[in-house]
Amino acid sequence: MKWPALKRTPRLGPGLVTLAMLAGLVAEWTLVSWLKDAALAALGVRLSPYVSQVIDLVVSLLLFGFIMRFIGKAFFHWRMTIFTVLNDALSRIARGDFSVSVPVEETGNDTRKNPVLEVAVNINQVAEALQRMEAMRQEFISNVSHEIQSPLTSIRGFAQALREGGLSEETRQHYLATIEAESRRLSRLSENLLRLSSLDSKAQAPVPRRYRLDSQLREVALAAEPQWTAKGLDIEADLDAVYQTADEDMLNQVWTNLVHNAIKFTPAGGRIGLELRLEGGQALVRLTDSGIGLSREDLPFVFDRFYKADKARSRTDASGGSGLGLAIARKIVELHGGRIEALSEGLGKGSCFTVRLPSAEPYLKAPEPASSDTSSEQGAQPDVSAGCAPASIAAPEAPSSGSHARR
């Protein structure tokens, strides 16, 4: 169905409409009186002024009523055409066709809004939003199906090989270990999907409490010590003492995801820097690494669900993750009213993840005795606003009033 374009035309106010109708009635009355006088003169008939005025009035009102009825029918047909177009568009949306687009043509300089045309514009916006959501839903289903199918295929293949027998004990143990790893991968995927669904529906609302954020970051880094020790990574922590009011368990998931990502994508012998600063009532957490980095094309999508910037890691790689960790981290940070960003100078140049959280305050403690050579031992403090290069984070040689540690 080809819909006519709905035009946004200038609208006359009630006063102007009334004046126009009165002017039309006067013009019509004048025309009827002139035609009547001409006809009577041609016929040679003379009427009294009273009868002449009555004839003018009756004929003028009848003609005016006929004209108004004609205009009313034309206006009603135009209105019904608009409502037919809008109703057809809504019916198609209700049937799941989100490619609806009601043509709206804006004309004239009148800035006042036409309610009917505003409805058409809103219908177009709703259709576009639903179309985007449908595309995201289809992509989500495709990604979930792919993520589930890969480990299931591995499990089925190795299970069949085990059932056939004739395998050495070493090969058999390898197959069993692979099946166990793929099962754990499925379990993690299920847990992450459930967590993400709970966060989206806001069924899991944050339960804020006041706690030491620097202590939490230090504990997360220490918990990952077996991973970064195995790769020979140099971990540097420069943490100010900060109190944070937030859901401690939720934020622990954020730091865990970021730290594990940094370890995973940093080659052996690389560096990881963890930094915490207090800026204007906000906690600024910055995690840098000297890993594989992110390309300019990947940066806008790193927090999308199932997005994997490292194309070298296939979906069949059990260590590659599901691509949900950063999406969960962003959702948790946003639920706390914060913001998370990713920066990188390019592939092979490392990456930097910055998290800003409100409701932070300094941890105040009794001052320690001053030392004459303290300033010379500490050196200059790093400038956290200078950028996100991994080399910008360096642990001082001696602890200051904050909590500084080199792991």
C-alpha cells in the first residue's frame, strides 16, 4: 500500500477562522443580492424591501449551508485518509512488521504542532526502535546459539570417541579434561546470561554500603596472583585510600572481569597497572595493560554482548570467554550511576579501562610523624589525567598517605 505523504501545513487560529467565515457569508450575501436585483430588473418585477431582504437571507443561508457541507465532506474525507494511514501502520506493527514508515512532509513556517502529524512522527520513531530491538534480539539468539553449540559439539565428539574405546590412558584423560572444561564453559555462559538478564530487568538492585574501595581492588589483584604469576606479569598498584558507598559484591564482579581480561590479553612478561584516585567526590579506577590493545574499529563495540575484539580467539577456544564480561561490567557500573570507558592507541599498544563511580570519599586517618627526607624518597606522584598509557602508572618507592603497593 502506497501511503500519501502527510503534510504539516500552517493552521489558522479560531479568531481568524471566524473572521473568514463571516467575510465569506457577507460576500455571499452581497453576491446573492446583486444577482437577485439583476434578475428582477430583467424581469421588470419590483418587490418591497422587506421581501427582498428575506429572499437574500434565505438564499444566502441555503447557499452557505451547501458550501459548508461540501467543505465538511472534503475535510472529513481528508481526516479519514489520515486515520486510515495511521491505523494501517499500527496494525502492521502489531503483526510484527517493524519496517513501517509513515511519510510525513513538513511544509510552511508555522511552528505550532499538528497533533495528528505528531502521532505519525511518533509511530515512525516507535517502529524504528522496535526494528532495532528486533535486530538485537535476532543477533542475541544467534550468538547464544553459537556459543552453546560450540562446546556441545566438542562434548559430543569426545564422548563418542571415549565410547568407541581403544584409547590410551593419556588420551582418555585428555578427552575427559576437555569435556570438563567445555562443561564449565557452558556453566559460565549460563551464569553470565542469568546475571545479565537480572541486571537488565533490574531484579537485582544494588545494595549500597560504605567500604574501602582500595582494599577491595587489592584483594581482587591478589586473588588473581596465580594467573599473573604464571605468565610472569609485572603488576603495579597505586591506590589512594578511598571509601566507596556501593554494592560491594557487584563491583567485585566488575574489577574481577577487568583484571582477568588484562591478564588474559597481556603477553608473558608484560605489565598491568591498577590505579585509584579520588576526584571531586568520584572514585576514578584506571586499569592499564601492555597487551594486544584495541583497534579504532573495535573500541565502540567492546562493551557489546558477545563481542570479541581478539579475532584470533575462536569460539571453540575454551579460554576465550563468552564476550559477556565487559557487558556485565558496564551494566553494573551504570546501575551505580557511574561510567566505564575503554581507550587504546591501537593494536599491540595496550589498552586502558577507566571506571568513574560517585559517592566516594577519602579515608582519613591520624597523621604520621613527619620525616625530613620523605619527599625525596617518594618522588613525584603520577598524573592520572595525563592519559592511559601503561607506563603512566608507576609505584612509588615508599608508601604515601594513600595505599600504594607493587605486586
